[in-house]
Amino acid sequence: MKKFLPFFFFGLIVTAAYLSFDWAVGALIHSRKVVLVPELSAKSVNDALNLLGPLGLGLEKEGEQFDKRFPAGTIVRQTPSPAMPVREGRIVRVTVSQGGETLFVPNLVGQPLRNTQTALQNLGLNVGEIDHRPSLKFEKDQVMATDPPAGALVVKNGLVNLVLSEGQPAADVILVPDFVGRSLSKTREWAGSHQVSVSMREESNISRPDDEILMQSPMGDSPIRAGETLTLVVNRPGAAAASQGLRIYYEVPQGASDRDIRITVMDEAGEREVFRRSQTPGSKVELRVQPKGHARARIFVDGVMVEEQPLQ
């Protein structure tokens, strides 16, 4: 028996220490003041902290969810419930709203109206206003453009406005063809036959052929009248041109379809578009510009800005 006495006394000491600790913790907890949990619904996290702090309560975000009833960043629900009595030190757990569910507008350009309506309904979006314009490029009732554009974010059940083709223009209406990607000679030939003036600006893109149209204004399918001016950005990737200006380079992401690539330059003169065209997945866009002062380039894919490059 003597050899077990040390273990017996050790057990007694441990038990006494545990009971003392438990009593002390219990006494500490029960000595805390009882407070009522405030209503946090529809309040921001910062506002909730300001309410809980003076009451000696903590806050923990346990999740987020889409809920169009509450603006993004506000509290949807809480545990414990409002007006429940708790002791100081209690943690209030909350779920925060992400706002209404947001969806990407699909690329619908070139699709017939019926297919477009089905595609939007399947995504949880609706057709908004429909405008009709003549077109050289699209057949009757094909989508020419959407508002918001492809890639833009809209709330679930939101509206997407459509511009539909009404087919070939009337005989007295002149529409500008889409010359981007075509040669300068073909563009000049068309302009001469329709008594349209041509204004040119040269830029360098070594990945594109010489004299290829990089950009135009007005855009393809826009109306123009005899005597008005068609402005072109023409590719001249000669050695002298390629060595001048600041370089913008972008690799188009991989994917199943072509991407609309738009590049703007922001400098001391403001923001201007320097490139816009449809590019195949994996292709490379390279051009040189001559900005005024400090500048940066913004790159948009299907209407969404994906990159900003400082130009040095």
C-alpha cells in the first residue's frame, strides 16, 4: 500500500486544483454583467462593432450569402437573437449579405433573338429594351450589341438591352463596313466610291501585317454621309516606327471563342482608345504609343478591365 500512497495524494492534489479552477472560472463568468443582445440586422459590420463594444460583446463573421433584401456588407442574421440576455464576453456570430446575386452577361453578339432570350432566361436574366438598326454584318434579328456588354456584371433577374439587326440598310443609307483587320487599299477604295474622306494615324504592331487597319472611327455598321471623314489607325511596323514610342503588350486568354480586346492610354492629355478588335484566344497584341508625360495603359477584355500597365 505504501507504494501507492504518492499516487493517491497526487490524485487528490490534481482533483482539488481542478475543482478550484472550475469554481474560480464559474465565479468569474457569473460575476459578469448580463446584457441584452442588440438588433444587428441590416447594419454594417462597423456599426455592429460599435454597438457590441460598449456591451462587452464580441463579433465573429461566420459566413456570407446573396440576399437582395440587404445591401452588400450588411448583416443578414445573427446568433444569439436580438434581445436575448447574455453575459459580457459572449461572441455574436453574424452572416453578411453579398447583395443580390450577380451574373456575367454572356457574349450574345451574332445570336438570333430566340436563342438570346433562351440563353438569358437560363442564366436568370431578362431581355430589356430592344432597338433595331440596319447592318452590313449581321442578318435580320441577330444581336448586334448588348447593354451592358458581354462580361459585365448584373444582378440576378436584371435586364439586358439588345440591339438587333434589321438587315441591309435602305438604298439612301450609307453604313461603314468593319475595316479592322482589312487592308488600307480596300478601305480607301470603299471611301472613294462613297465620297467619304479618310484621315489616318500610324501606329506599330509588329504582330500584324503592314497597312492593316487596327482601329476605325466611326465603328463598323455606323451610319456616315458623303463628305464626312472616316478616321483610321493604320499599322506601320517598320524598323523606325517599331523603335519609337512605348510598348504595350498583352496575351489574350485561352478560351472557346474570340475576345473583344480594347486598349486605352491615360496620360496628361486624358484617356483615349488606341486599339480595339476581336482577337483569337492565345494571340498576342503588341503596339507602341507616344503618350504625353506619365501614362498607363488599360486593357479591357469583353468590356471588363483586366489589366493596367504603367508605360515607361
